[in-house]
Amino acid sequence: MVLVEDGQLVEGTVVRVDQDEVLLDIGYKSEGVIPSRELSIRNDVDPNEVVSMGERIEALVITKEDKEGRLVLSKKRAQYERAWGKIEELKEADGVVKGQVIEVVKGGLIVDIGLRGFLPASLVELRRVRDLQPYIGNEIEAKIIELDKNRNNVVLSRRSWLEENQKEQRGAFLDNLKPGERRKGVVSSVVNFGAFVDLGGMDGLVHVSELSWKHVDHPSSVVTVGDEIDVEVLEVDLDRERISLSLKATQQDPWQEFASSHRVGELVYGRVTKLVPFGSFVQVGEGIEGLVHISEMSAHHVDLPEQVVTPGEELWVKIIDLDLQRRRISLSIKQAAEGGEVAAEY
């Protein structure tokens, strides 16, 4: 016959399963009794769902002889003792626990990790969750943030695990992203200074200056949320976890295109877009504007540009200088009036 003491862990065979209790043969002078409330950390469980006849299980001795002379045991407390050792080791190693959500309580969830772990509602997801009911039965992973055996208190954080996991994923994503690469993405938001694009792992920013070769008053005039676009990676900042993108880099540079098909001395047709004290700007191509200096507006002396042209007016101008590097074109109305070779597209 085995000797037992209060608080001792023992092992035995299940010989009877009732709704109120389970009998366990541990080789003692009498069979041990496990009250149904001592079977599992879960509340209101059916004993038949926890143990079965003939099964070998471990239990902790609550008392070797109660008022009725019975040996009283607890399966859940044995499980609790075993679990605490593992939980303490995991906490020390900053590890992750896995368990099933078994209950919704005030302020959060109870997770079965061998003992009852409390997961506050504010730490379930990266953002606050209102309805916790759908989590019941789900297997989750979490970090241990508080541990107190004396108070039987284990506090978990799934949010910490998600943040850590997300950081690793972001790091791996950024490591695989190289400047000059072209990627497909979906516009996730549009702001005054540009558009954010979801690249399938992280968002990158297309600054307003990188949306188009043309002047952009507001990003919403170029892209809208949900648009699928091709972008080029300009810069990857690993420290700040930021990605700079360009939409216009994937498109034909209109200045390059214009410079390759036009030369100084040609006549081109354009539209006056703006008047300034020193001359007027004339659009001679999609996204291409050149300056007619006031001295090139007429063969006669001109005091004000509006004496010669008005915004919206269409006219012939001659290209007198083309600086691709500085993206500047100098035009002349005066020299166009003298005639010359007309550009090929006309």
C-alpha cells in the first residue's frame, strides 16, 4: 500500500465516473475521490468529457482523510502544479504560451494554458475588441506579462505577441525590398501630401511630387482608394520602417519624350497657360510648359505680356533653348512670326 500526504502528487487509474465525482485507484487502502469541481479548470464540465474508465491520470492529494474518512484528490490542482513550472520557465525566457479560450469574463477572456490565464480585452488584438464571444473555442498564442503564484494570477497579452510577430514580418518584408524594384500595390489611403499604397505586407508612401510628371493640385486627382497601381521603390528606411515609392517613375517622362522628338529652332503649337511680369508660359505638350520671355513676345517693345497674349490663347512659338536637365524650355513668339521648320507631329 502506498503512503500519501496532503499536497502530494499521485497517479492512479479511473475506476468510476459519476456526475458528481470520479473514483481513482492509486493503490491506497481506499479509492481516492475527485469531486467534479476538482476535475478541470473549466467550469461546469461533464466528468465523462474529462476522464474515461481505465485512464491513468495524475492528481494532487487535498486531504488524505476528510470528515467522512475519504481520500480527496484534485486533478485540476495537479495540472495546475505541473503548469506553473512550465509557465514560470516561459515567462523567464520571454516565451509564448498557447491555449484555448474557454470563457468570457468581465474585462476579458479566460485561456486554458494548463491553468486559468486572464487575457484583458484591451490586449486581445492590436485594437480594442468590443465583442469577445467569437473567441470562445479558439486556440491563441500570447505573451505572459504578469505572474503571481500566491494570488493565482496569470495575465496574458496577445497584443504583445501580435506586435512582436508583426515587427518580425515587417523586418523580413523590408529586407526583401530593394530601391529600383517595381511592385504592384493597392491605394489604401489618400492624404494631402500623397497616397499610401499597400504592397501586400506594408504600406509605402507615394509623395505628391512622385504621383505624376504633371503638376498635381491634390493626390485625389490622380488616384483613389482601391486603385491597383504599379510603383517603383525609391527608398527603404529600415530604422524608421518607411518605404518611399514613385508612381511617375513607372511612366514615360514627358520631358524625355519631348526632348527626343523636338529640337531647337522648330516651330510648335501651344496654349498660353499663365502670364507673369517677365513673360508668359505656354503649354507645348502634355505636362510640358515653356517660357516666352517678355523680350521674345514681339518685335516691338512690350511693357506687359497681356499687351500681346491672353491666357487660353493658342499660337505658334519657336523653341530657342531646351535644357532637359533643368527641365526648362525657352520659347519665342517673335521668332515664330519670322517662320521656320515646323515640328514633325504637325
